[in-house]
Amino acid sequence: MTSWRRVYQPGGTVFFTLVTEGRAPILTTSDGRRILRSVMSACRERWPFKIPATVLLPDHLHTIWTLPDGDSDYSTRWAWLKKEFTKAWLESGGTEQVISLSRRSNRRRGVLQRRFWEHTIRDERDFQRHLNYIHYNPVRHGYADCAVKWPWSSFHRYLRNGMYTRNGAARSCASPTSSIPLGNNAPTVRAGDSSPTFSQWFAI
Ligand code: NI
């Protein structure tokens, strides 16, 4: 059994995307990261769950959560996280976007978008696809020319644990002058190309 197979658990594994209000680039600021880390850890103390993969972009995040057996209540967790993040962000002097009066009346603040995208992971193949999507996302959005060059991603954990090969990581790079040595036959992937397939990345 390859190591990545142990990461996926059938049942309560869900992919999420959360976007900031007005796509404000606040999440990768030092305050944004500090607050997110702190509220995420407090949330997991109250309601445990695993985070098999995550990537933080300036204006959104993608993440995969695995909830404990018999627990599918991610809505409570997200509602709490968003409320606590918003409170701490505003308390730290963070800015917010102007939102309409009708939304204001629901005591909403203009920090995070109200909705989040969720997709229940169907099987291992689907899990692999979303993992790949998460780790390649900074390249896809043009923030980095290699997955490995984006600091706020679980890509590094997977690389450390040997779940990506160095060569596979190099293939995620748009530039042959990447800090990871390219193998002789390693193809390059340009920003804007479709994501490389999972098997190109993993040591399987
Ligand atoms: Ni994205």
C-alpha cells in the first residue's frame, strides 16, 4: 500500500474553497496567516478533524478535511471559523469590504464571502485529483512558477514525507531554472497549462 492511500478515508472527506469578500488579498498577510492558524487550531480542539491537504492563496483557500467517523457537521466548524477569523481580523485592525445594506442587516461583515464551495470526495481517484489541484493551485493562479516555491501549501509536507518525488516536484515547475534539479527527460509545465496528472507527481 502506498503511503498516500492512508491519507484518504472514505466517507467524511470533503474538499472546500473559501473566498474573501471582494477577493481582498488578506489571507497570506502575516496577520491573516497568524489568525487563520490560531482559529483553525482552536476549532480543531473543539471539533476534531484532519486536514489532509491545504493551500492558502491571497484571496482564497482550498482545503481537504476528513471528519471523524459518523460526523458530517462541517457547517458548524466553518461558521465558527469564519466568525472567529472575522472578529480577530477586525480587532487586529484589518480592513473589510463594503457590503450591501441587506447583508449588513444580517450582521455580516465584509471579510469573508458568505458561501463556501464544498465537494464530497467520492473515492481515491477523486482524492488524488483534488490533492493535485490544491498543490498546483499557486501555479495555476500565477503566484508561483512551481508548486514547491509557494510556501503556504501542504505540498511541502508531502514532499518531506516522500509522497512526491523530487523529480515529480520538478515537473510542477514552469521554469527549467527551478531550484529543484530537473531530470533529463522531465517535461516542463507552463503556467496556464492544465494541471499535470497525479501520477506525474507521485512516487507510485
Ligand atoms: Ni484557487
